[in-house]
Amino acid sequence: MKEMNEEHFAVLRRHMAELIAIHVDLASDELGKSALDERVMAAMGRVPRHRFVLEPLAPHAYGDMPLPIGFDKTISQPFIVALMTDLLSPQRHENVLEIGTGLGYQAAVLAELARQVWSVEIVEEFAGEAEARLRRLGYANVGIRYGDGTRGWAEHAPFDKILVTAGAERAPPALLDQLKPGGRMVLPMGPAAAQRLTVIDKTPTGGVEVRKLVPVRFSELETVR
Ligand code: SAH
């Protein structure tokens, strides 16, 4: 058999966008909407997910499911990436922080929509791999650091938006501190078995408004090792 080429991947990517749209429609009661932001869907249609998975898994990159990336971690399911991005609602002029880079897929989606993305990853190998993959694809507005993301990235704070892609019992205080007033954080929050996708809005006066949405299952945020 031949290997898949970029045209095949492009067809599968359009198919993936349709699968996401079905998934959103099915969950529309829980989500309170029947479609995601068009800008987010367009970004999902542009980012080559097959370049952010392990090479043997490239043919499976456009199924709507998480895939293993090593170290017992996964690249998130496309529907969840799209939903989290929609909830975060990154804008062209915004400075965004991501915690948990993995191989960089979500960072690439954010980079399509925001001015600048900073991403912190606790597994050094992932940080290096993600950086190389993003560079090869020409994403010039993503900076990656290896370290414990629960401390945020003070040098580049404050952030308009913060996306955490690993589960936590509560929002790490350093991240709330580094969020601008009027800013927003999206994270899987709650006990490991009962996480919910959670939106935390920081009010202009520094208070917080918390909205808990659909149940999700992310690996836990690790603390320093
Ligand atoms: N955003 C990734 C998802 C990767 S899974 C994607 O697009 O596919 C979550 C990632 O969070 C893992 O790579 C894991 O190593 C990382 N992680 C876990 N705890 C962390 C911490 N305290 N700081 C930074 N990254 C962390």
C-alpha cells in the first residue's frame, strides 16, 4: 500500500470537522449552543493534526478520539480541543497561556487565533518535540518552556486567556494571579473521577465567576518532580 499524502490528510481533516459538528449538535442541550465559533472551526480545518501525533498513528489523526503521545499522556480528542478553544474565545490581539503543551496541537490551534501563545510543559521531551514541530510548520507566535505550569509564566504575564489541558481539583492560584482582570481561564476541574470543563471569568474588579460545563476526563496536572 502507498502511504497517505497531504491531499488524503486534507480530506480526512474536513471529515474531522464534520464529526466535531455532529458531536456539538448532539451535545447542544448541555452546551447551550448547536455550533461552535466559525473561527475556531476554520482553525481546526487548518492545523495539520497528523503532524502532532506519533508517526505510526498519523493515519488515525483525524478520528474524533484522543491518541497516545507517550509517557502515558494523550493528545486530546478533536471535539474537546475545539470546544475548549471555543469557550476560551481567543482573539487576534490577545496574549494566551497554555498549561500542558504535549506535542503542541492545541498550542497550534490557539496560535491560529491569538496574537501570542505561551505554553508550559512538565515533560522535557514533549517541550522539545512540540517546539520542533511548531517551528517546522512555521508557527512563529508560540513560545514553549519546560517546567511546572501550575506556577504559570510570570515573565509573559498578565494573560488575556489561560487554557489548562490537564485536570486540577481547583484553579492553581498563580494562574489566577497571572490572568488579567476581565480575562478568562478554561480548565478541566474537580476530583479525578468527576472533572468538568470549567470556565472561570475574572471580573474587572478581580473577583471570579465560575461556570461548570460538561464532564471530561483529563490526566491530572502534575506537581514538581
Ligand atoms: N495540550 C495537549 C494536551 C496534552 S495532555 C495537546 O494539544 O495534545 C496534558 C499535558 O499536560 C501532558 O503533556 C502533561 O505532561 C502536561 N502536564 C501535566 N502536568 C503539568 C504541569 N504541572 N505543568 C505543565 N504541564 C503539565
